[in-house]
Amino acid sequence: MTYQQYPGQQYPGPQYPHQQPPAPSPGGGTAITAAVLAILGGLVHLVGAVAGAVNLGSFVSVMSIVISVGVNPILAGLLIGGGIMIFLRKPAGRLNVIIGASLAIAVYATAIVFGAVGVYAHGIMPAAFVMLIAALPAVATVVLASLSSTARWLAPRPVFPPPPYGVPGYSLQQPPHYPENPRPW
């Protein structure tokens, strides 16, 4: 038998006070975007590390060697590892991404300052606005990874016990005790 549904009629809510509808799970939009940006930024720094290792003999300053061969692999490891950990919903990945992207911003700012005083950090120093444009994805990564919605999405989800069976207020009765061998013969 089917019942007629009228417009505006809703299904009944929870029948018992202890049965609440499940809370909606937090969306992962900011966390996933931060992870994608972190992995892309990590790949950029990985390419910078490989290019720096290939061109090791052509550097003119110690600072360019330190950034290309020393700092870029660290940034690549933090960003790629943190991005993968965010995809796996590990809260430590958020910390790795925030640290890695913040260090990348510091490297970009250092390159701008050294370029302004005449010490070229990367051989051919691009203009300051190009470095600022390169720093924008790192800034966006830090902002997205720092948001509370990212932390909520990465937080461990509680495990709830299964709902009770039967009717609330009534306990299950034990079956009557029967002797092992009820037949006398």
C-alpha cells in the first residue's frame, strides 16, 4: 500500500530522541585545492633543484648554489609530501604544506631583496614583479592550508557505536532456561 504524498509534506523526523540525523561532513574544497597547489609548487621546486644540479658549474654566486641545490629539494619534499598527506587526510600534511609554502615565500622575498641590492640569487634575476607573481600560488597555498575548514576536513572523524536494536525502553528478555536433556527416557 502506498500513501499519497502532498506538496510540502515532509518525511517524519527521528522517531526517538536518541536518533539524531547525522551531521553533514565538512567539505574538502579548501584542503584539496591547497594540496593541488602544494604538489604543483613542489614540482616547480623539484625542477629547480634538478636544473640547479645540472648547471652547478655555471653559477656565479654561492647564494644561487645554496638556493638551487640546498633549499629547493627541501621545499619540494615538504610541499609534495604535505600535499600527498592532505590527500590521505593526515593532519600533519597541513603543517608540512604551511611550512613549505612559507619557506618558499621567504625564498622569493630573499631573491627580490638580493636582486634589489645587486646580488643575483639565480644567475639571471627576473624583475621583482615576476618574483611576486611566482609567490602568489605559495601565498594562496598558505592561506588555504591555514583555514579552519581545511583543519576540520583533516580532523579525525569520530566513530559512533551502532544504533541500538529493538524498541527503546524495553530490554531484551533472556529466553527461559531449558534443561539440557528434557526427555526422561
